Amino acid sequence: MARPHLTPRLAQAEDAVSVLFCLTDDAYALLNPRGARRHESLKRLSDSEVLTLALFQQLRGIESERSFLRDAERFFAHLFPGVVGLHPSSFHRRVRRLRRFLEPLRRAPPCPNSSETRRR
């Protein structure tokens, strides 16, 4: 049964995740210009999607990857189709491999119009 009083909150969360993905995708392309699209067709989730999900997990304060992926699959599968059936160890391995890009994104995502980005 649908719960109409929860629908606006879910829509706001979807908007926030979409904005977070756009910012993360742009910032990741700046941080890793050569590898941003590398082997993307072979992966269920792109690197930007993995980074977005990792940041969203940290923002929500959920430590359990299994619990987070279950919620992501339930509520955001239409935004991230590759999350359906994704094993927590696979997600953790990808996050660990992308950790060097995750830390700068966590502190402050670079904005394409900022002076810091133009200096690089």
C-alpha cells in the first residue's frame, strides 16, 4: 500500500541523489580524465555511480553495506539499475579501488566554474 505522506520525502531524496550524481560525475571526470570512462561497458555500475552511492551511504550514516545496498535497490533501482543484485563485497571492492577519488569528493566537490579547477 502506498503511503502518500512519505512520497514527497522520497521525491526529495531522488532529486538529491540525482544532483549528487551529476556533481560527482563532473568532478570525477576532472579528477581522473583518462580513466573516467575506461572499461565502462564491462561494469554494472560506472565509477561515478559507485562514488555517488558511497557518498550517499556516508551522508545517510549507514555503516552496513548490505543494508544500504538493499535500500538502494528498493528505492533507487530506477536511478542505478546496476545496483540490483549487486553483492556487498563487489561494491566494497570498487569503493576501495576508488578511495583516492572519494576523499577529495567528500571534502568538497570541485565545481567546474571555480578558480581551483581552472588552476589544474
